Amino acid sequence: MKYYILSALCIEILYPKTDSVIDQTENQSTSYLILGNTVKTSSLKKVLVLHEKEGNEVEEQVWIGQDELLKVTAIQQDLSKLEVNNDYWFRVLVQQDNYECLFDSGKFKVLSITAATIFAFACFSSVKADSYSEAIARFCDGLEVTAPTVDHVYVAGSNATVTPNERTKTITGLDLYSVDGEGNPKYVQNTWAGSYALQSSASISDDIPADTAAGLYYYRVWVTNMINGQHGPDCIKTSRTFKVTTAAHVNDAGFTSYAQALDDPQYYKPEFAKGCFGLKVKSPAEGEILKLDSFVPVELKRDGASQTDSLTKVEIYKAVDGPDQLVDTVWSGKESLADAFMYKDHLKISSDKYDPNASYYYKIDVTSQVKGETCSFQSGAFKVSSS
């Protein structure tokens, strides 16, 4: 039996995600590994917890057996033996048809340790959905960060107000992020941590650091769900990106001018303001030569702090003089994006669109967490050989 480390359309680790923080208290010494599954014949065979030590992966087996995966499966795990402030992640072995596949969770951190509890496997009948996208929606839909908005402009050192809006959850953290010139999210600082119960809305005030550089920024809000009295999956929602400038001046007529022009794309790229950042098409890479009629992995790498949301279309284009030529739509639908995502395309190009000297590329369409916005990303340009 061969093992494959895959990022597939059929299995997703819903929780923990990258940068999850599990706060363990006297009343909570366990958390949950939550898996989403869209394949009828998938079985869980093993669960490992891993961390790095001196550059090597150290693993501990926490469960082994054979259990059918439901649409959503929650596995209760004992955290009592994990060290405070170390980074951990889970690896699960899943049987799918004739393959055994390994899936990794995002890295998480434990803040405090208390008494041990026994590891147990549990499938919660209270969490039922037709797909893992619907399952996570049960926890997180209805939550929206309504401020700041794209129209807000703050001067470094000034105060911002963050306003999440939802029904009944608890805010447990607020982080400030920036977007660099290459579209990479950058963690700036944790601006607030605690326990703030939501009713219909809440507001948290934050001072933007005085040494903050000009550019686009946004907040990530951590919202905690409880399942049967235990810490369930965190919902992570983001504000719209907003502009930070290093200085502002109000003249005698009452008009405000800023140190950076608010339409300067060097600081404020419109695509990033739509939430189109933090995603790269890693393969095919620039300059590759692919073989016609082969299976091509289209690999996406998504930053855990990206505002990109769901994959909706994969197309292949041919670069020509004038507008590039659409060769084929190889996939369309809607699939939630994991932080690593791969689609395998059977590369076929009709004779009237094939040219061994031409450059081709994949175009990826995704939705944004910003309402009503969509994004497009491209792979590197590659050649296609017929033999």
C-alpha cells in the first residue's frame, strides 16, 4: 500500500487551522480535530500529533483503528502532554478506495496545560451537513466584520474601531495584518485577547502603532464556538482592508491631505482591496515544458490569512498577440480553498489551438471573503510538447 500526501477535493481538516490558539484551563483539557469529507467510502485509520525538534519532525500516535468518516467527523483529543507555546499539528491517515492518503492540519499552539483526560473518538450527530463547506457554515455563517471598511483612512498612531456582528458567540482575539507589495499577508501584532460575548454586535477599539508604514491593513477576528461544553472550531473573520497613511494635514478650508496619495497603487493596490491577495499558483512554474495528454498538477498555495475563499473555475489560456485565447475550461464549480490545494488536469489541447512554440498558462478564478468580489490568478507560462 502506498502513502500519498495530498491536498484533495474530498477531505479537508476544518479545525485546527493555521495559527489556531487553544487556551487550556481547568475546565477544558481537550479540543477537537474536525474533518470534512465528501467521499462515501473514506475511512479514518490513524491520527498523529507532530512537532519539530532540532529541525526534525517528532510524531506521537494518538489513535489507530478503522472508522468510517462521516460528512463531518469531530475527534476529541487529549492536550495534556503537549508543551506550552510549542507549535503542533495533526496528521491523519485516511483510506480512500485503493489509496492511503496523509492530510496535515494547520499548526496550532497551546497556551496553558491542566489535568489530563482520556483520548476519545467521537462523531457528533449534532453536526450534520451535505458537505464540509456547509458544516463549517453551521459554525461561522452570519458573522461579519462591519468596520473598518475600504473607505476608512487612518493615520499611523490613531485609533480604529472593529465591529463584528453576529448572533451568539464569543470574541477571543483580534489581530492586525498588513498586505505587502507582493500580495503577502503580514502579521503586525495581536491587538486584543480576552473573552467578549457577542449578542447582536460588539465594538473593540484599537490604537494603530505610531510607526506603522503606509499601506493596506485589515483585522482578523477570532470567534470561539463551544461544542458540548468544549472548545470547538474557531471562526476567523476579517475586516475589509483599510488605508493607513503616515501623516495627514487639514488646511484652513477644512480639506484633508495625506502624506501618501490615496490612489497611489504603490501603497494601495485596488486588487488587494478586493481581498485578492495571499494566493499563488505554485505549479505549473514559469518555463516548464509539459507533455500533451499528460496529467498536470495545478497547485495552489494559500496563506492562512488570505481573504480568498472558494475555487470556482480553472481555465487554460494560450498567449497570443492581442487578447489571450481561451483554450479550455477544465473545471468549474465551487470548492472551499484549503491552504494547500491541488487540481490534476488531463492536458488536452485541440489541434486548432495547439502550437509547440506558444506559451500557455492556467487561469484560476476564486471568490473573495469580501462580499461580491471575485479574483483571478495565473500560473507561470509553460510550453506544451506533443511527445
